[in-house]
Amino acid sequence: MVGVKALLLDLDGTLAETEELHREAFNRAFREAGLPFSWDRPLYKALLEVTGGKERIAHFLRSFPDAPRLSEEALTRLHQRKNALYEALLREEGAPLRPGVRRLLGEAREAGLLLALVTTTSPENARAFLETSGLKGVFHLVLAGDIVPHKKPDPAIYHLARKELGLGEGEGVAVEDSRNGLLSARGAGFPVLITPGLYTADQDFSEAQGVAEHLGEPGHPARFLQGPRAGERGVVDLDYLEEVRGWWST
Ligand code: XBP
Ligand code: MG
């Protein structure tokens, strides 16, 4: 018997490896605006500590020597342009779903679980992603960007998800790829399964109920690194989510 009522997933790094497209879009926006810097991978990895693209640019400008002073308005315009460039890149190049994502969403929907997308990225980026990935209409609830006053690792967005879905503590399982996501979901009373991504593989996930390489596909099993091990198939399925839920304690 599966008692888990909801599955909540993060977007960037969890549904797909989108951060390289975000990074490219930031750099194109900086070039267009004549700004004298570009973010390479090691720098971007450090900057991902700050969630939200606008907040990330503002944080970088504060620490960049001789950074141009941008008004709040200029910063907003720069970030909007970055998002337009991101959407164009997404539509040109796409971002393939990580292994097991489409399968698990299908199984969860079939079993009547509530599905939520819980992301710090801007709503227009989430919308474009859902369209280009063929996941439009799959989620019962989409929470994104500034819908809450403080982004992950603050638990506000997961608290809102709990309220909107009418869930008690530990009744849904969150899937995240980052420590910021883990802290946010856990802080709102969700057991968390981590599937580490390109930029987050070496983060501390010790408080997570489970860590798996990815969600796994039949014929492409995942390695299970912490918490429950999957059965023979080596995939995260509803029984596995129930086990993750069982590892939750307050
Ligand atoms: C990851 C993020 C986002 C994107 C940039 O979000 O931190 O900020 O890097 O998106 P999540 P915006 O993993 O929660 O999906 O520029 O639209 O803010
Ligand atoms: Mg993420």
C-alpha cells in the first residue's frame, strides 16, 4: 500500500540539467549590455549558492571589483533579457529530461498522487520548460520565482506547496538536486530524495532521506548512495518513495 500522497519536484538540475543554458543566457545578456565580465563554470558553481537569477547578478556585482552600479530597474531589465535569451536557447537546443523523470511522473499520476513543480526559477522559464519538455499539464501545481518573498533555502515555497496541496507533515516526498533545495523542503516538513546534478554532486546531503544518482530507467539503473536501496530494477518507483517517506522523522 502506498501512503505517499504527493510528489514535489524541483526544476533546474532535477528535471533536467538546465544550468548550462542559464549560464550561457546570463553571459549573452552581459555581452549585449556591454558589461565587462563572463561567468565560467567554476565561478557559476559558486554563484549557484545564491538562488534566483536576479539575486545572483546582484550578489556578483557586490563582490566584483569596479563593478558598474546598476539601478534596481536596470538590474530587472538585465534579468528579464537573460530570461528571454534562456527561453530562446531552450527552444533551440532543448534540455533533455534526466533519466526516470518522465517514467516516475507517469507512474505517480496513474496512482493518483498530486504532482507539484517547486522552483526558484522565474515563472516564464518554468512555463517554457514545461512546453519544450512535453510536460505541460502534468503538474497539478506549479510554484515558481517570486511567488514567495524568500527563495530556497528558505522553506517558504514548500510551506506554500503544503498548504495548496492540503498535505500534513511527511505526506509528500520532494525530489531536489541541491543543498538549498534540501534545506527548503526539509524545513517545510517534506522527506527529501536527492538526485545530485552537474553542479551539486559534491554538496552535503547528509540530512536527506535518500540520495540516488538519478531516478533510473529499466535498463539504465541508478546507483543508490544514501538511504533505502531500490529493488532489482534499480529505479525510483512508488514503493521506493514510500520507503523514503518511512525514513522521515522529525
Ligand atoms: C535554480 C536557480 C535558478 C536559475 C535561474 O532553481 O537557482 O535561479 O539558476 O533562474 P531550481 P532565474 O533548482 O529551484 O529550479 O534567472 O529565472 O531566477
Ligand atoms: Mg535545483
